[in-house]
Amino acid sequence: MHPIAAAAAISSKSIIQFHGKHLFNPATFGVIFALSLMPGCWISPGQWGQDVAIAGWVVVLGMLVTERARRADISWAFLAFYLGALAIRVAYLGQRWAVWTHQLSSGALLLFAFFMISDPMTAPNSRIGRIAHAATVAALAYAWQFRLYRINGFIWGLFLAAAAVPLWDALWPAPKFNWTQNGGHDESTLSLDNRS
């Protein structure tokens, strides 16, 4: 099942496009493809653990990657919206704040925030679009996890919200992300992107 899921993920970049931009994050598409169409396939949301040291490394390396790609805004916005929703839930249920800090150190949450939702090729082009997208994904992930009581809310939230990316790009037009030869964002489009 691993080679089939990987092939589906890579193929989705070429097959499922809108205006020359692939619609789904390839890893997200591959996981959802496998979960939906391959009997017996599953992923464990706890496989990345809750270790504070590992969480710290994920955040540091994630910040390095998202800053280089100029997409840290979507990562931080997603964490603010999602962790804000969790904080409201903890307060509403009268739980101890240790519950919230435990959820904050989730390796799966941090990997998702810094390495999946921040994919510059599938995220909205404008900053305001990325923030709207982060809010949408956070709301869907929260509802999936705490209203439907299902696992893997982040992955499903990002998959379901992918259809909104063309809408965000139409509402708030901005240049499409392009990698330069040396990595990072193409400086000619960066100045326009920062204005939105």
C-alpha cells in the first residue's frame, strides 16, 4: 500500500490542478487516498509522540523551512486558531491547563503546522488568503476531532479545505509562489505578495 499511496500522491500534482497549481498537498492526498480506498490502511495520530524536546526541534526546523519559503504566516495562523479553539474547549469543560499544554506538544500537530499546511505550492498566494485558509482548516480539524469524534482531523481538514484555495486566490489575487535557483521565494513576486 505504501508504493500505491506514494504514486497517488505524486500523480495528484500533475492530474489535479487548477490554473496551473496543484490543488492538494501531495502528502495529504496520498494519505486520504490510502485511508479511503485501501482496506486495512490506517495512520496513528500519536506516532510522533508528545516529547517536549522533539516538539522543540520540530518547531525550530519548521520555522527554518517556513521562513525560507515565506510561508510562516499560515503555520502560525493555523496554530493560533486551532490552539485558541482548544483553549476555549479546555476552559468550557473546566479542565486543567495541563490538558492544553499536552495537546500543544503533539508531534503530529507541529509537523502538520510547519510541514503540511505551509506547502507553498498548495497554499493560497496572498497573505490574507493564507490566514483565511488556516482558519478554515483549523475549524474543520476541530469539528472533525471534537464534534464528529474522528481521528486525523488535521489531514481531513486540509483535504476538505483544498477546494477553497482557488476561492481565496480569486478573492485576494497575488503572484503564485516560485522557487528560485538558490531556494526561497522569487524576489520579483515577493514584494507584490507582501502587499496583500
